[in-house]
Amino acid sequence: ILSDHVEFLCETDFPNITGPLFILIFILSVIGNGLLLCVLFIYEKLNTMTNIFILNLVCSDLIFTITLPFWAVDHLHHWVFGDFACKFMTAAYFVGLYSSVILLTAMTVDRFITVVLHNRLSNHAIRQKSGVGACIAAWVISISASLSDAMIVKVVDWENVTYCEPEFDDKLGRYLQVSLLFFLPYAIIIFCYSAILKTVLQALNRKKHRAVAVLLCIVAAFFFCWGPYHIVLLIKSLYKPIGCKAQEQLEVAYHICEMLAYSHCCMNPLLYMLSQKMRKHLLNLLFRKNRERDTSLSSV
């Protein structure tokens, strides 16, 4: 009880900034991912593996995004939504996180097969079925893993203020989360990309260069956003700060990394716009709406 009280005394006011930033990320993510969904359904065919993966990643980002207003209110006013919402939003948060990692890994492996092993695995139908299977597996694994995370959280009352937090510090679960759903996928991604870049640099195909460059940016952005967060999470598991100053410094580092990690859900639409084809589709979508509005106004 004494250690809990010391942690409470060492709380920082940094989360007061976090809430409004979460709302901003939420708005940007809904607009960006919403436009990307429109582009995919109106202009793109969903029979290519790249588009199927992008569609699933957009859904993953949106699932993660819907939790942000709840965490924003939690940071600003503590948890006011009850026990069921606490469990449900925790599950949605982890579904979005886990599915992003697994889908990015599957997307990279698919690129590896396409670019490096194209002569050995040239059957498009088999590859497409495998890709769809990988997407289904990503959602099944993510939902299953998130249920265990949701089960250990509940609404806790502390001095008439409610918090949505784990009943106990699940260090083993945190090690598994960081190892299996971050470092292991990135080991696979680094291996695949080393082979992909070697193959692409040997071939003078500019179109293939651009496609690989876009995916590389998407993967790099995920690592840039979520890497520091997982490293700080690992430090918090292994290191117990002594004194208020050390505790506050670790908490400030955690909240900065948390904001960086959460901002990832609104970055993917910007990265997809590196593709010339996607930019063209987006401009067509936006200007078509403007033209339709101008036409309706002129007819009135």
C-alpha cells in the first residue's frame, strides 16, 4: 500500500497534454483512413494481395482509433465509462495493435515471396489464398490475444477516483507482448527486407523500386512509432525507479513514447499517398465531390 501511495505522489501532470493530442490523432486518423477506404472501394480492385493487406491495415488502424477518445477522457478525468467499457476498449486497443504487427509482417513476407522467390512460387492463385489466410489468421490471433489482456483489467477505485487498469502487474505477459509481437516480427521483417533490397537493387525496375520503397516506409514508420514505446515498456518491466525524480522521468518518457506510438494510426494514409496511383485516386475523389457540389449548386 505504501509503494502505491509513493507512486501516486510521484504522478506527473504530463497526461493533461496527452488527452487533447489523442483527440487530434483521432480526428486525423478518421479523416485519413476514411478517405483511404473510399479510394480502395471506388477506384481499386480488391483482388490484389497488396490492396487486401492495405484494406486490413486500414481496418486495424480504425479499430485502434476508436479507443482514443476513451483514453483521452481517461487521461483528463480518469475512467468514467464503467467496467464493461474498460474491458472492451482494452480488447479493441490490443486487437488494433496486434493485428497491425501481424499484417505488416505478412505483407512483408508476401513482398519477399513476390520479389525474391517469384520463380519458385509463381502460382498467383495459391499466393492469394495464402495471403487471405494470413489476414484471417492475423485477426484470429489478435482477437484471441486481446481477450487475455481484457480479462485482467477492471475499474479500480482509488480515493473516490476510478481507473481502468490491470488487477496485477503481468510481467510475463508484457515480456511475451514485447518479444512475440514486436521484436520477433521485426526480426522476420529485417530478414525479408535485406533479401528484397538486395534483389531490387540488382534489377533496374523503377516501378518495383517504388512499390518496395512505399512498403519500406510503412514498416519504418511502424518501427519508429512503436519501437520506443515497446523499449520503454520493457524498461518499466525490468527497472524499478528509486525516488520521485526517477519515477517522474520514466513516466514522462513513457507518455512521450505513448503519444508517438498512438500517432501511428494516422500516418499510414499519408504513407500510402507516396504511391503516385493512390495520389491520383485521392485527387479524383476530392475533385469529383467538388465538381458534384458545384453542379448541384448551379442547377439550383
